[in-house]
Amino acid sequence: MRKVQQTPDMRRLSLLCCLVLAAGLAGCGENNRPQRLPAVDMVIEREGREAAALRVEVARSEDERAKGLMFRQELPDGEAMLFVFDRDQILSFWMKNTLIPLSIAYIAWDGRILEIHDMRPHNLSPVSSSRSARYALETPQGWFERAGVRPGDVLRLDPVL
């Protein structure tokens, strides 16, 4: 058997491989489980049309908002997560550790939908609101369009206030 002399580059590569493996193993713990939050029934009032119904999990705390829909394998149509903030601000979301495609609506303090964007799984580029918003609502990608929901429609906030 022939012994191979390790070069500094080979040592660095070995160390890098070990670090990647260790990071992967560290990511296998409890934090990688999807969170399930209490859900409420909500409706979006669409001008001149019947309201669109949703079953909505509500993320209120910083930890709940930070984890959001990470690690979910699926989110059925008609289900969503509402992110509640204390004040109006420019909101920005990304898709770190998010496995499913989502749509996000940025919503004003009074429940009025300001804008809607699609987001790609695992994309680390932020998707920001173009103006201050108080809430963000994430749904399966395309749900807003399939439900006929558009900017100007109003999310009834009664169940979460």
C-alpha cells in the first residue's frame, strides 16, 4: 500500500469537508422541525364578491415570526400564516429553510392588502414591502390569484386583534 503525502490544499479540503459534515449533522436537531401555531378562521373581503376563507396560523412573537413556515413539507390551499408586527414598518421576508413556494401579501394596519409577491423556496434574497405594513400573510404560491384576491381587498383582523 502506498502512502500519499497530504499537501496544504488537501488538508484545507479535508477540514472543509469535516466542517460541512458537522454543520449538516448539527442541523438535524429539534430546530429543524416545522412549528405549528394556533390557527383561527379568517376571511378576506373582496369588493363586490363573496369573501375568501382561510385557516390561519398566527405568528406574534419574534421567535415565531423568525421560524415562520420553515421546514414545512406542504401548505394546503386555504391555509396560511399571518405575521403580526407591533408597528407599521417596511417588512422584508426571505425563504431560508423554506421548502415550498409561497406567495406573500403585505397588509396595512386596517387589513387592506397593499401588495402581493411570489417567493421561491430556499431563496435568500429579501422580498420587501414597497411601503410600511403591519402584517404579512403567507399562502401557498398562487393562492391569492386562484382565490381572486388582489391589492385593495381587506383581511378581516377581528380574530387576531
